[in-house]
Amino acid sequence: MRTKNLIHPGEILKEEFLEPLGISQNQLAIDIRVPAPRISAIVHGRRAISADTALRLGAYFKMEPQFWLNLQSNYDLGVAASGAWARIKKLIPEFVPRKVAAAL
């Protein structure tokens, strides 16, 4: 899993959609019926893309809302993995079913 140079979904929204299509953050907020601060926070990486926002972005850009949720999930996993996960992972045993364990 990639943990370096993580790209927040808001950056993708801005760089791949808003700027090339000439849509302002305020116009997007108006069009998808959300408060402008929500779009600003997403674009600046201070807010995650929720399922509600993913549905709205999907409808607006005529694409699957899952695209936006996948971007957010991948980002969230990358952030979690880049933190204390390496240390914590060593403390968690791998599950071994009892039947398999008895055969060992």
C-alpha cells in the first residue's frame, strides 16, 4: 500500500474536475446543493468526501459515486498505514482456525 505522497480526493476534485472544466468551488456547491464551506474544506484536504457528497458528485459529473468513495477510502487507508500502524501491526496475531492449528 502506498503511504508516501498521498493525494487527498479534494485535490483530485480540484485539479482533475473543477479547474479543467472551469467550475468554481462556489458554483459546484450551489449546483450540488451543499454549503460552500463543505466544498472548500474538501478541496483543501480538511474534510473527507462522505457518501452523501459522493452521490452528489457522481450525479453532477455523470459518474459512479463509488469513484469518490474509493478515492477517500484509499486515502484514509494510506494515512492510517503511514502512522503508528507498522508498530501496532506487529502486536496483532494472525487468526488461525482451530482445526488448522490442531493439525500443526
